[in-house]
Amino acid sequence: MLGVRVTDSAYPVLDLGELGARAPFLTPSAAGFYEENAVVCLVHNGHRSGTPLQVAAGGESSGIDLRWSEERAGTLHRCYADLVKATEFGACAIALLLIHELTPFVAVEQAMRGTTVDYYLAESATDDTLVFNRSARLEVSGILAAAKGNTVAARLDSKRHRHKPESDLPTLVAIVEFGLPQATLEEI
């Protein structure tokens, strides 16, 4: 097991505005882009800053308060009207924060298309200037609002069947659903 841990404290905070600091390979612009996409999906589903995110990881579940700046949240829908794309990028924002919060890893690089994963992870203490410091892989999937046949459990099952060991690196899957909201982080 990769050491996924769910905190015992009641509703710790996951601040979307801290994405750049938690995933330092992202430029400030990229971190803001991912954050804004996540906010669009959350607001679309009627959520406000402080909404609890239900997280299942490492066989445990807990709640984490999701926070974001509501200053421009009401106008973002005009910039991110394609909710399919917003869901994809918004899920990445939450998944990258959860990796930092719940595992001994930090995301260090976006994967190239065709690798079947989205990001490469390294041990948090690893020097991020090294070229070959990858310790694990991360696949992210987002759901705007769960529906029959499109649930977190169904998406996770699909990922388990689709992923074949393609490298010696372990693979984590993060499924983020914005309707409840909820997230699952599992090693496959």
C-alpha cells in the first residue's frame, strides 16, 4: 500500500487556492486555471466555500472542508461554459491537493497523452530537479454529478479493469464527483 492516510481530525481544510504550493510543478497560471475549473463545477452543483468533501482513501472515509475564494465564483461560468472540460480540469485540482494531503507523494510532472495516467508522483522529500525521481503514477477522473451508470464506484471499477501494469511504478486513481461532492483515492 502506498501509505494513503485519512486524517482523524474532524473536517480539516482543503483550500483550492493553495494548489500552486501543493503541486509546485504547476505554474501560478496553471494552478489558477485548475482551481477555477473546480470552482465552476462546485458552484454549478450549488455548493459554497466550506462545503464538506467526502473522501474515501485507504479503506477509510472522512470529510474535508473544501474552501475557495467566492469573489469571482459567480462569473466564472461564462469563462468555463464547457462543463465536460471544467469537470476534467477541476477534478485534477482536487486530486492533486488530495495527493499532497493524504499520501507521502507530491505531483511532479504531467504525463504525456498515451501513458494511460495523468501525472507522475514522487516522494515528498525528493529533489524535484532530478529527472528520474518518479515514484508512482496518478490517474484522475471527474464526474460533474453522479447518475445511474456514472458513479464513483462504476468509474473506479472501469479504471481497475482498464489499467494494466505498464511500469514498475504503482498507480493511484482519484475519482472526483462534484455533485455530493465526494472523492475516492485508491491504489490499483
